[in-house]
Amino acid sequence: MRRPLLPAMIAAIAALGLASAAWADSLSVPIDQSALLVLPPGTQNVVVGNPAIADVNVLDSHNAVLLGRAYGVTNILITDARGRVLLNRQVVVAGTQTDRVTLFKGATPGAPAGPENYACAGQRCERTPMPGEADIDYSRYEKPYVGYADRAASAAKHNP
């Protein structure tokens, strides 16, 4: 009687292996952008490991939006009403691979060597400092970007 159960057990273990392999795939979202996430049926709770890296906004019982906030790796955990894990995936937030130009400069008097990053659309490119650039150059551009985000957050608080 134990022999007929053996193929069923092997099939069940293989199915679990395939399911865990599918769950092991990471989700990738570009920094400062969002991606639609289809929620598994029965979703009750959605948690992001480090909301400073990525965050999630649940739209309805079927959809959520994953937001890339900072470079790094975290995870998203989705459970049902009984606390069972429906999804546990790694989330990778990285820079975009398209519509971006990086200019590598040599050292000149008064200017450090290193990369300068630009975001481009059509014939126009705008300076977009990224981590890894020279501190002097990065600091010059960082304050306006941080200030812009702070002003936008402040406006959102005052205009619900």
C-alpha cells in the first residue's frame, strides 16, 4: 500500500519545488517609478520589509502598486486572513536602463573625475545625480531634488 503513495508524494514535492521557484523570482522596479502588482486571491495583508527602499499602495482586492523609493533590495510579503503566506518575493529597486546617459569625465583643474548622469527624452537631457558620483558634484544637485520632494510632500499634507 505504501508504493502507490510514493509517486503521489514525489509529484507533490515536485509541485512545491516549482511553486517555491516561481515565488523565488524577484520583482524589479526602477527607482522613482512604480509597477502594477496583481494580488493573489484571498489577499488580506501586504507588507514591505523596508518601506524606505520600496513601498506599496493597495488599490483594491486585486491590484496594488509597488513604488521604488531608494536603491536596494527588500521583500514583499502577502498573507491571507489566516496568516498563511501567499507570496514572499524579493524586491529589487535599481536605476532605469533606458533613456539615461552617463558621461564619464577625466579630472580637470577644479573638477573631479567621475560620472555625470542624465535622464533623456527625445532631444532633451537633464542632469540627474546618482549615488556614486563625486561628492562635490552630487551635493550641488542633491539639495534641489530633496527640496522638491519635501515641498511635494508638504503640499500633499496640506491638500488632502
